[in-house]
Amino acid sequence: MSEELFAPVGNEVELCYQTFGDPDGEPLLLVMGLGGPMNWWDEDFCRLLASTGFFVVRYDNRDTGRSTRIKARVTRGQLVRAFSGRKAKAPYSMSDLASDAVALMDHLGWESAHVAGISMGGMIVQTIAVEHPKRVRSLTSIMSTTGRRTVGWQDPRIIPALLAPRKPGRESYVETSVAFWGVIGSPEFPSTPEKLARRAGETFDRGYSASGMMRQMLAILKQEDRTHRLRSLRVPALVIHGNADKMVHVSGGRSTAAAIPGAELITIDGMGHDLPPELWQQVVEAMGRTADAAG
């Protein structure tokens, strides 16, 4: 595991990243979701991937962790307008987030790589695949969706929690995070409050940005429907989704797999909007199988 490194990716954006494994291994870029810094890809999960022959890179998206904060304000009113389908201008788009990832690949000297993303990260890697197809060896989309509004919806009961203003401070952030992940996590593979609190504390300490999370939310709400473009992909693809996901309904995963020719779909009973250690071996084996299909 490397120390935390930094890559300039253009437009005054710098990304913080970290590597695992042998640089001569198969390049694998891991992309995290809404408000999630790279430490949400658990170190042991990254080590497990590296042990199978991947050279793993995880990174903080812009507006998370130690990567660049964008100077633009997004209001809750804008989010509500975008959620209802009305006009709202986003500071950046899903294409911009995908371009950040491609620029990181350039910095690493990768002509192409296997890409895997969770939630918003799945949206980003799908966007990389349709907008930069030559850069993708294989695609893994986990608990994500196509951008079509009729699939992958949130459970209405969690929307108020997503939009509610957070009290400032570390203690409040940790308390709120533990409660929220207790709701959206995997009911069959529950995490302990202590583990959730530890991750939340680490997230806050690495640089939590409430305004950055709102900018990412607006990018998600304003994303295009990729369904048609996904049908043009000719790349090995894996789609993983939990049947108990309250954050992104399993219809998002099913629609993603249906859109990508030849994609493998794995739905997991009792899995919510997280990646429990009990499922790591299954996920890593499936990702390896998908990468092998790329030849």
C-alpha cells in the first residue's frame, strides 16, 4: 500500500489517491460514491483485490477527502428543483467526474484499465465507458443505475435525511452517519455501530464537505440517461446489486445489466447499500472473472 499521493487532473483540480499491489499487475481503478472518500473502499478489500493480481488504485473524487473542493454554491432549493425535474444548473457534471478519472489514469501512465464503481462511482465508470470506451478493459458497476429516472429510485423514507442540514462538528457528523448507514446498510450483514462510527470519524478527519456533497448530489440529479449509449458497449461487464438496497433500488442494477450486451448480473439477497466483508470474496472472484474475459 502506498502513501497518499496527489495527481493534477486539469481545471485546477487535484485528486488524492493511493495504490495497492504490484505496479505490473492488471490496472484497476476503484471509484467511490456520493460523499465517499477513498477510505470507503476498505483497505483489506483493496488488499484482497491486489492479491489476485490487480494493481489497485483508489482515490477521492473532487469534493471529497483530500481532493480539491470546487468553489460553487448549491442550495437545497436547487436540489429540490432538480429532483422534481425542473431546471437547476450544476457546477459540474457526471462527464466532468469521469474526465477526472481518465486524467488520473493519464497521470498513472495507464492507456486503459479495469474500472469499478459503487453507487455514484458506478455512474462515473459507466460514463467513462460510454465517453472514453478505449480506456476501459472491463466494467464493474455496483449498487448503481443508468441515470433513467424510472429505475434505481431511493426509498422515499430516506430522502428527508439526505436533504436535511447537518449540524456542524465531528460528533454530530459521526452520530448522523451511524444512524443513516444503519438504515441503508445490509440487513442480512449488519455492521456494528462501533465500526460505522470509526469509519465516519476517519471520513470527517480526512476532510468532509457538506457543500461538496450537495454539488455531487446535483451532478447525480442532472445526469443523462445512459441506457441507449450503454447498449453500444462491447466490453466485459459485471453488475452487482443488493435486493435490500434502499438508496438505489435494485431496478437500477437490473436495468444496467439489461442495457450492456453480455453483462453478468449478480443480485444478492439481504445486501443493502454497502459492501459487507462477508461478500468480499464473491465480489472479488466475480471481478476477476470479468477482467479475465477482457483477455
